[in-house]
Amino acid sequence: MQLLFLGTGAGIPSKQRNTSSLALKLLEERGTVWLFDCGEATQHQILHTTLKPRKIEKIFITHLHGDHIFGLPGLLGSRSFQGGDELLEIYGPAGIQEFTETFLRISQTHLTYSIIFHEVQEGLIFEDETMEVEARLLDHVIPSFGYRITQKPLPPKLLIDEAVKKGVPKGPLLAKLKNGETVELEDGTVVKSEEVTSPAEAGFVVAILGDTRFCQAAVELSRGADVLVHEATFDTETQKLAKAYGHSSIYDAALTAHQAGAGTLIANHISARFLPEDAKTLANEALHVHPTIHIAHDFAEYEWHKNKKEIQKKKKERQ
Amino acid sequence: MQLLFLGTGAGIPSKQRNTSSLALKLLEERGTVWLFDCGEATQHQILHTTLKPRKIEKIFITHLHGDHIFGLPGLLGSRSFQGGDELLEIYGPAGIQEFTETFLRISQTHLTYSIIFHEVQEGLIFEDETMEVEARLLDHVIPSFGYRITQKPLPPKLLIDEAVKKGVPKGPLLAKLKNGETVELEDGTVVKSEEVTSPAEAGFVVAILGDTRFCQAAVELSRGADVLVHEATFDTETQKLAKAYGHSSIYDAALTAHQAGAGTLIANHISARFLPEDAKTLANEALHVHPTIHIAHDFAEYEWHKNKKEIQKKKKERQ
Ligand SMILES: [Zn+2]
Ligand SMILES: [Zn+2]
């Protein structure tokens, strides 16, 4: 899993930061990419990455403000233009379907694939064998959701060398052992599953939040997450404005991470008033509250290392 | 007057060319800018120019394909965000108002200014003391308009030194002479307007066309224009595709300019299959049909020199 930030600005694009979009790359896990928000020119940002629009399986919209959705028309069109024919599922607040259908109809955009819309309510919004996604309503000026993405524990792996050592023959007994069962060999030896398998591995938990004030829902949604992606439109000096405008400061974001017992905090939705060189200062303002803070920039990519249960910034690979 | 090309690509954005948008800068003429089409990320392109969104007085949409309108939501929002409070007028095919109002409503974008929509029909769509705009339906796969922008002749200028030489006193007689009247001085001398004024100067005529096949309407709309901005999605080799897809080749564009007796042809809406280094070859393919051809690139700017009645490319000033 990697998190590739496509747009990390707030409100309107600047030369440094585009409006919101974040790709959760699940290429190893499921061969696809999930997109969170789609500000204008997200498809333009994608041109500078290795992402393929047709690999986008799901798009989650946190809220309907323009800086989070105005790139959707163009991206859907390009996904089609470039030969995408796989189903796309779009999750978002009520209104996302009307928005999408209106611009497709008026621009006479005929897609080569189908879209299923899910108008999001709080609770479990997606689950399959490997992943689940939970949504919670945050505290913004319009309905704004946070999403908690949980990778289910990875099944135990069969340690084939160990099994051979114990005398387990190739065939159905191996499958039973892999599935957690205890088996008896022909010579009467009993072999337990845990003797010949590695333990199940925990998956990752990532919480990706829409625009929000500091709120208890954000803390609960982020509980114990390995990674928390949280907006930080303001700094501690402008803390009061954050509340007034329905946003968070970097302090609020750190407090949420701290109270949730989350791992790495990655702050995005950074106001254009902060220059790239301010990122370090911004992070420093909140390190006393939460020890691991990154300020995301456009094209920043973070990679999940499952053995260390930790996410790390990759070297910049802008193309 | 200057023509600043913000997006010169076709269909989808590439790293070299954004989707369609063209600014007609009328800063000297009326202190404003008129925008023709607004593909996605037009506001991002504007960030690299000296254009101010609040200076945009009118937006003309040629047709409703996504590569010509998907930047409208963001641009309208940013014009507001940056303190624009002057009325904006939007001209375009039926549907442009519903498109705009739907995304404003769903994204809860509250603009600081009013918009007047004009759903375009063929004929004169705008006229005031200095300018007029005529629209004509072209031949594309959906209704697509061309716009002919005519600057009215500039009024004669009073040659004050000549008037003084003839003994005309300061005051109302000068105003009469400026207005074309003949006056009699106190000493009985008769002074004619043309003796103390420069002749009225012709204004410019620019035709800016939407996507189209070669068609007679395009020729008529461009009749005698000083500048013709015409799409050239294809080259002569792919000429047949142009017709099939409702587009033009560079040859079609040149033929239109030739048959219309137009001045400079500036080709835009260039397919991503042509690389920047192909521009010269592309122009060369049609120079035998029309002698003055430019292939526009993003941020190319052309300046009107009224004394020479000619438009010339400015040095690139990308910021
Ligand atoms: Zn936002
Ligand atoms: Zn087009």
C-alpha cells in the first residue's frame, strides 16, 4: 500500500499545491487504486505520476465542496478515453450522483464503463474478503465524511519447509494445515497448523478525513489507525479561524492523532498562505502533542511497510 | 488587444497542451478580458500568467464538450474567492446555464458576483459602443458555435496642433470639430473637421471558432477577419478522420482562412499525437493554401498592432 498525494492545498489551487486528491495505491493488495476526493486538475496531476486512470476502482468523496469534486468530470472522461472499461464505484454524500450525471449528460460524455453510486451514510460502507471501509460524519460547514480503511488480517502462510520436515506429504493435508486445522499423518504423527504456518499478519488501518473542525467523531474514526490523513488548513496562530470556518489547525490534527492513539499523522489541505519552506515550522508546532507528523506536499508518496507496521515517505518520483 | 492561448489541446489534457481556453485581452480597449471556452484547469493555467480572474467580463463557450467547459466551475469559484464582484456574462449553447447552476448548487458555491446567462442563437449576440459579437452554428457532432468579434471603428482623433494653427480657440468648437462638424471662427474662417482630425481608424475583426468540420458557415463567419482562430485536430495525412469525427485538419483550417480572405490563421485544438516539434511541419502542410499560419501552443500570446493591421506573436512570458 502506498499513499500518493495528488493535491494538498485548501480551497483554490496555487502553483505549489493543487486542490484535494489522494490516491491509495492497492496494487499489490488488489491490483487497483482508490481515490479520495478529486479536485480540479486531478487528472493533470496524474499525468505526472505512474497512475493509470483505468486502475481506479473506487472514488471516495469526503464532501461536495468544489475543491474536492471539480476534477471528477474530467477524470471520468479520461478514464473512458484511455480505454477503461471496468466498473467504477463512487462513494460520497447525497448529491454526488446528481452532480456526476448532470455533467455527463450536458457534456454528452459517453463512458465506456458503468458507475455505481453509493450515497454514504455513517457506518460500514464497503466490505469484501480483504478490506473494509467505515464512514463517519465529521464537523464541517456542510456534511463531510471521514473514511477508515481497514485491511483485514492476512491469512497465515504455510511454511512448506517446516511441513516437509514434519513428514507432511504433498496434497490435501497441506491445505488443511494452511486453513488452521490439525492433521494426523499416516504414521500417526499429529501436526498442528501453528507448527507449520506463520501467524496471521495484521493489515493496515488508514483513516482519511474530509474537512473538519476538531471533533470526537474524528478521534473515534481514527482510533488506533496506523496512519491518519487529516486536514490542517490553519496553524496554531490562526487557530480561532479554523473553528470559525469549519476547519482544523495543525494542533487540532495532532490532538486528534494523539487522542486516537494513531500512528503517523500526515497533514494535508494546507492553506496557500504557507509556503513550502513553512512545512517544517508547521509540523514543529504540534510535535509536542503527537510525535510523528508529516506535512504532505503534492506528489509526496508514503509507503506502508507491513513488517515494521509503519509508513515511510518515499523518495520523490515526480515524472 | 492580445490573444493569450491558455489551452491548445484536443479532447484530453497532455503534459504539453491543456484543454481549450483562449483569453481575448481587451485591457486597453475596455479594461477587461473575454474568455473563449474553459477546459479543466484553465484557472491553473491562469496562475502562470498575469491575467486576473476578476477582470474576466464575459465567457463565451463554443460548445458543451467537456474539454471546453470542465474548468468553468473552478474558475467561477476562484473569481469569487479572489474578490471579484463585477457582473459576469456567460454566452453558450443551451445547457450551459443548467450545467453551471447545478454545480454551484451542489458544491454550495456562493459567488460574490452575479451571472447573466445568454443561451446563444445565430446572429448578433452582443453589441455596445465599441464592440460587437456575432455567432454562427458550425458543423460538429453537437451544436458548436463560432464567434466573430468586431471592434467598431475608432472615432477620429482631434489633431490639437492643427486646430491651434487654424486659430480655433479652446472650448466647444473643438468638440464640434472632433464630432465631424464644420465650424466658423469669429473672424469668419471656415474650418472643416477633416482638416484638424485624423481619419477614423478601423478596428480589428477576430473570428474564434469552436470544433468544426470544414463548412461554409465557418468561411462566412470569418470573412475578411484579421485573425482566424480555427481548430486543427488532424493533419493532412489523417484528413479523413477529421471529417468522420466532426473535426478539421490543418488543411481545412487553411482552406477556411483562404476562402474567407482572412488574415492570420492561428490553429489550436491540436491533438496530443503531435509533439511540439511537429508544429512547424503541421503549418508547412497548409502554407500553399494560406500564407500566414501559426500553430498555437499553451501560453502563446499574439498582439494586435492596429497601425499595421496585423497580429504578431509576442515573446513567451510564462511566469
Ligand atoms: Zn476543502
Ligand atoms: Zn474539443
